[in-house]
Amino acid sequence: MSLNAKEFIAKFESFCPLWLAEEGDPCGLHLGTLNKQITRVMMTLDVRPEVVEEAIAKGIDLIVTKHPPIFRPIDRLVSDDPQIKMYTDLLKNDIAVYAAHTNMDIIWGGLNDWFCEMLDVNVCDYLVKTHEVRFKKLAVYVPMDYSQKMRQALGEAGAGTQGNYRNTSYSMIGTGRFTPNENARPTIGSSNREEQVQEARIEVIFPETIQEKVLQAMYQIHPYEEPAYDILPLDNSPQSLGLGRVGRLEAPVAVEDFVQKVKTAFQLGGLRLIQPKEAKKTVQTVAICGGSGGKFYSNALKKDADVYITGDVYYHTAHDMQSNGLTVIDPGHNIEVVCVNKFIEKMEEWKKEEGWTVDFIPSEVNTNPFQFR
């Protein structure tokens, strides 16, 4: 089965929705178009000139990246600049680029959970609350011949996701009755004659943040010029989501042993360790936030973390961490590269489920600018 880029991204966003991204975070399509067929997709942490060269050499149609390639506005498109030339090379070779950034950090079962798995940390909570989302229910009535198409379209729009399940829905069969007037253009029947049609009532829940997207998907599939549907608010407890994770090891371990565990898990030649004068000797409660999470160290303190793992800790922030009695491990920003193979595994699962004929390829370029000597 050939694959349209829009269809692939719809599947991707059902797992990693755009509405989860923090305000101002430039997630989504950065370059090119999704209105095309794709046969080769590359996953990468960063989009750098070397990665673009790799993509061109491998005949890639779409790059999915953790870090947005255009994080700040571009004021000139001058290809003498290697960074700008990278953009023009992507456009010349019809390679689209799609970014999932903080939404990948926030989703349950996403990047920070993968870090915890690698370190044998049992997740208890998020580190910083970012979203509280309420849910609604859509009930739409469609002719039986359109019921499967409708369920599929609503699922691709993000409706029907409940915890570890997606594409959940409920259907009831009944009889729809209507009489078109002389101005109507009915899909079924004719003017001024009562009609009876066997219809399915399809119910799905969805986060309120994607209501417009869900309704747009419903309208695109529904054959009637006047679809019948209800939007119902739900009294269920809102879903809370957040950046980072807090969890516990099965048993306390010495700080130095845990530092070595971090180095081994992420295959590091070195890391930075920040310890207060009266440092704890053992670790059991662990807080972690991928990327540059130094500003969240106070949240780690509030969660009673024995150690906080995050990258790019600023010099003066490190002093504040010491003064507040927090042990911090800075393994660098590049540990996020674990998302590459994790997402390739997930994409291969989707490929098997959907019967796609597409190749998913991990970037082999090391984009870490730092070396340990």
C-alpha cells in the first residue's frame, strides 16, 4: 500500500499530537509539502547540513526530527550560508521536514519515559505540569455504508484515543428519517418525500483541544449536506500532562554507582556532576527532563528527588542547585538521540498494522557537537 505523507503524519500525530507542544514551540511541518506520496522516511534528532546530505544520498522523501530546524525566524535566504543552503537543498530535492519537539517530551510513553526505562526508574509522576485537558464526546449519525470510513477519519484526526488505546469508538444501528424540501440536494431520496435510512450512531471521545480538527474530518467524510451530530461535554476528570518524569528505583543505590549507570545507559564518554557539600550518598527518587531543563530544578526539589538528570545546566544555575542541596547529573542534550531508534521501532509497528510499503530509516549522522577528551 502506497503512503501519502498526510496519512503518515496523521498516524504520527495520533501518538504525538501537536496540541501538546508548549506555547510558541514551532512543531509541525517546517519545509516542503505533505501533499505527496512517500516511500522513504528518515528519523533524526537534528537537521544539520550533514544530515541533509545523507537524506539526499538515500533518496529520502520526508525527514522527521526532534529539534525544529527553523527555531527562530529567518530574515534572509542566502545560500552562501551553510545553514541556509541546507534549507534550499531540502527544497530542491523535494524533501519535507516535520518536527516534534516538546510534544515528544510531554506525551506519556514518550521520550522521558524511554529515559526512565533505560535507567530502571519506575515512573510515578511528571516533573512540571503543562496541560490539563478535558474531554468531549462526538455522536454522529451516518449511513451504514459510510460508518467504517467515518470511524477511520475520526481516528486519524485524533479522536478515540484513551490511555494506551487508540481508534476507540462505539456504534449503534438505527433508522434515520427525513424529508428533503424543494431546496435540498439530498444524497439519498428526493424532494418532499419522506425517507428512511439505516444509519450508525458513532460515538468517540476526544480532547477539547482538537474539536475543530475532529469536526473537519467528520464533514469531509459525511455524505449528507446537513450532518446530524451532537457534541457532549464529559464530567470525567481532566487529563493532566507535563514535562519530565519523577520515579523511583527498586532499591537505593550509591550516587557514584548511579552516575556510572547513566554513563553506560547513554553510552557517554563523560558527563557533568553537580553535588552540594552535604550531598546524599544514595539515590532512589529520580527526576529527569531531557534537553535543557535546568530551570526546572526547583520542581525536582519539590518532588523530593535525590538526583535530577538534565542537560545544558548553566554555570550560575549549578551554583543555585548546590546551594539548595540538589545533586544533578548533566549528561548533555544529545541523549535525546534515543528517540531515533525508538520512533523507528514505532513506525515499523504502524507499517505492519496499516500494510504500508515504505522504508523507515534512522539517520546515521552523529550530530553531537561535543567531544570528551
